[in-house]
Amino acid sequence: QSMQSASFTPVSNGEEAYDAKGSRKGCPMTCISRIESIKCGGKPIVTGIERVVFGTQPAAELVSIFGMRPPRYLFYMMSGIVCDIIQFLIDVCLHFVLDIKDASVCWGLGFFLSIIFRHTSHRYLVFGDYVGGYWKSLGRMYLGYSIIISLSTLFNIIMTKFAGLPHYVAWIATLLWTGIANYFILKRIWSFGGKQTSTEATSA
């Protein structure tokens, strides 16, 4: 019971959120329960998803695969790949649907818009609950990313205008180094440790 209160937030309407076994009720829980019930050699393949979805800690701190917890950077890579795909789809829409011909404009706008998705993805997979609330956390993320957006757009201009690379070849070239830089920027603006998080939350 103490684990439940530490990991989950009670529903606001006062209705019972858990069944007799202490599991969360509802349609999403059916899918999660099925995933966590899959076993190999008598042991669950994945555990901790329920606590991530309904709690405040990230998958990097709660999810185990075959009883082992993967390194945090692996979850960052998973989150980054998903968000890179979203950024790519935004870029395609800007280029082919809205007919924006300039590759660097597409890159800058696509990166800017993808941050909203990166913010949510990193919260659940990598860093945990928003420090200071959703909007303050999102604002800090945009502020932190502003430097890398500017530098990567400048790099993309050099790749397309001076090096003569095609639109999406330059897109990939720009993406390769920004992913590594983003990780270290996020480490500074979105705390890893609970102790540091508390300090940031107090000062926010």
C-alpha cells in the first residue's frame, strides 16, 4: 500500500483507482498488464511500465528487461529516435505540403516544433516528472534548446548552401551531432537526481 501511494497519484473524483490486487483499473491498464504478463523462461520480459505511466518516475529508473535495468542513455536514445522521426515527418510536411523550399528553414522549424514532443517523451522515458510544472519545464527546455537550434540551423545552412548537400542528406548530417549535444544540454536543464530536482523545484 505504501508503494502505491509513493508511485501513483490518486484520481481526483474520489473513485477507486485500483482493483483488489492493487492494480490500476481502466482500458490502458489492460494493455499494460498484458505486456507485463508476457514471460520467457518463467520470468517477465518487461516490468515497471505501469509505474511509469501512472507515476512520476521515468522508465530509466523503473523499467527492467529480463530483471535488468538498462542504462539511462539507452532510454534517451529510444526517446530521441522516436522524436527524430516526428521531426522528420514535420520536415516532410513543411517541404512537400507547405512547399517550403529552403532546407535550413525546414530544419529550424521542424526542430522547434518537435521540442514539444521531446519534452513529453523525455519526461516519461528519461528524466521523470516536470520540475516546477509542465509550462515552466517546457519553457526551460525551449530556452536550453535555443542555442542548439541556432547552431544546428547555421550548420545546415553551411551544408546546403556551401557544401551543396541535398536537403535530406544535410538533414541527416545535422541530426548526427545534435543528438549528442542535446543530451548534455538536457542534463543541465532537467535534473537526473531527486536531490537536485528538489533544489531546482524550490528555486523555480
